[in-house]
Amino acid sequence: MALLRPFRALLPDPRRAALIAAVPYDVVNAEEARALADGNPLSFLRVSRAEIELPPATDPYSDAVYARAAANFSRLRGEALAVEAEPSVYCYRLHMGSHVQTGVAACFSIDEYDRGIIKKHERTRRDKEDDRTRHILALGAQTGPVFLTYRETAAAEKDDKDDGVGAVRARVTAEAPLLDFEALDGVRHTLWRAAAADRDALVAAFDRIPALYIADGHHRAASAARARAARHAAHPSAGGECDTMLAVAFPHDQLQVLAYNRVVKDLAGRSPEQFLSAVGERFVVDAGTAVPSRRGDIAMYLQGVWRTLRARTLPDPSDAVASLDVSVLQNGLLAPILEIADVRTDKRIDFVGGARGSAALERAVDGGRSAVAFALFPVSVSDLMAVCDAGAIMPPKSTWFEPKLRDGLLSHLIC
């Protein structure tokens, strides 16, 4: 079962939702966040990345940052946010170009996260968990939803199809929305509140879903769990809201996954010729393009030229992790040739989300910030689920989901 719990959402004034809603805190650096919030006192980045209001040299994990975040959150609540009168469930639609995905927004069980009913595919970093845990506790709220997915077919396993998630979602989204706006990046965000009967039908429909999968937001989920533990330690009788986490669950067949690409600062002491020779021992190297056309192809940009790499020795296709292109690149090239054993800690490698395009990779190399770039074919949602179902962990930075949920549209008060 997947426990879905209605909650009293903290929502923005519809007239100012476009000003309040902000990109997720972890997809921009401080400089980018400062530029996005410039001239907009309502930007939720002033809550999620409060260091942008403090001197540039401020430690982003200092007490002053969390205090400023809490103050800004309190100010926004007084000016432009309001708590719903009754616990509700919501439908949240993202529309980017020709791509549309519609999910169910509610609270989900932290106990089920701890027991693996809500499955993960990524390890988290303690410092990033510390940051968001402190942020949740300082605000008394979860202000950015976890991005979940589920197998749509599992949700419809009932004779009465009118009670499946898809059917209920269609009824809810046929009504007038609470919020509807287009963000500056061209993504349209639309939010509906489910009527009481549809709210209850969604709760029942999710109870028939055997598992949920974290697509994006592993640190948010882990931090919600840690904040719950901290609340229980400080207030043993605490329960209810802090036992759940804010999330939006989308059907698996609506998600859009882009590649998460790599740039490396140097060639580990090799000349370009020596590097190409070493790569050629492990990969077939052909002339290529910036965008891989199929799984198994890795695009490499070196000295102004794109090449296509294909591993000479293919991994076992039954191994959900080793067969991923990101693993082939890591095990066949990054570790043995470029001497990057751990991409989570090695400062010589950086990651570029697929939304930024191949031009970002070319700029990094042509501008001298990197020596070589790699573009990957996107991981599929089926790959992600297979890894989760195997109880395994994907290599870091394997998936980039686009479009992104916005912070500040739905917040969950835990105390």
C-alpha cells in the first residue's frame, strides 16, 4: 500500500503565485539564485536560499541563514500565503512545450519511506541532509515537494476503473484550477484542489499501489525523516504532520528524463593523443554528434570535436546498475583512465543537467574550464524502477527530470 494523506496546504495568493514560485533550491547556485530573486521581494528563493540576502562571503550553513529563512517565511505568510481551511489533496500539472505531466500532491508516510515502500535509487550526502533538516526545523514546514513516481497500471488494478488514479485525476483537472501561470522559463504550472469525494477516492486508489519511487528529491525525503526524528526527540508526543512528507506523485509513463552529463577538468596528466589512445583500447571511437541517438552510445567532446564511444566489452544486461551507460562510462573510462574513482567527492568532475543542452558542454571545454565532456543517452524510468526494485543504488547524477516542480506553491506545516 501507499499511504496518501490529505493536508492543509499553505498556498500562495493566486494573483502573486508566479512571483512567489521559485526553482528548486538545489538546481541553482547562490549567484544564480540571487539573480533570479533580484527585484522580486516575494521570490521563494529568499526562503529556500536565504543566504542570497546576506553578504556573499556568508557561510550558507550558518545560523544567520536559517534565521533569515524563517523570518522571510514568516513575512511571506503574512503577506501572500494562506493555509487551507480543510485537509485536501491536489493535482499539479507541468506543461513544457509539447510535454505534459499531471501528478497528485499530498503528504506521504515517512514510515513507508523508512520501510522501503517508498523506494530510493540514490545515496544522500550528510552535509546536504543537515542543511535541509535544519531548514525544515527552522521554518516548521516542508516547503519543497519530493518528486515521486508509480506504475500507472498498478493504480488501476480494480474492476471499477472510475476509482483509479487516472480517472479521478481527470475529474479533478476538468474543474477550474486554484493556480495557473506560466513561469519565466516557459513552463506552465497548474494546481487543482480535489473535491471531498475525489480526495477520498485518491486516498483509496493509492492504497492499492504497492510501491512508490523517488524520482527526484532524495535529500528532501531524507531530511523530512530526520526532522521527524528530531521533533519526536524534542517533543515525544509530537505526531501527525511531522510523520509525513510533502510530495507529488506522477504516473511513470508521463515523466520526461534527460541525460545528466559530465565535464572533467583535466586528462589526468595525459596529452590529448595519449588520452584518445587509452580510450580506444576500451571503446570503439567513431566520428559522432553531440547527442547520443541510442543506449550504449556515449558522446565525447575533446579539442572541439564530438566523437561517439561504444564499449568493446558490454556489461551483463541483467545487472540493472552495471548496464547503465553512466556505469559504463564510470567503470570503463572515468575511473581507469581519468583516475576519478568517486564522482561524489572528486573535484575534477562536474555535472551538467541535460536541460542546459550540449552547448553548455562545448562552452566548458572551449572556454578552458574543462578538458573533456561526455553526453549520455537518458536513463529510462524503467531503468530507475529496475534499480530500485533490485534494492540497488544508481551512480550519482544519473537522472535529470524536466520540468521541475516549483518551491513555494505547496508548503506543508509540520508544527
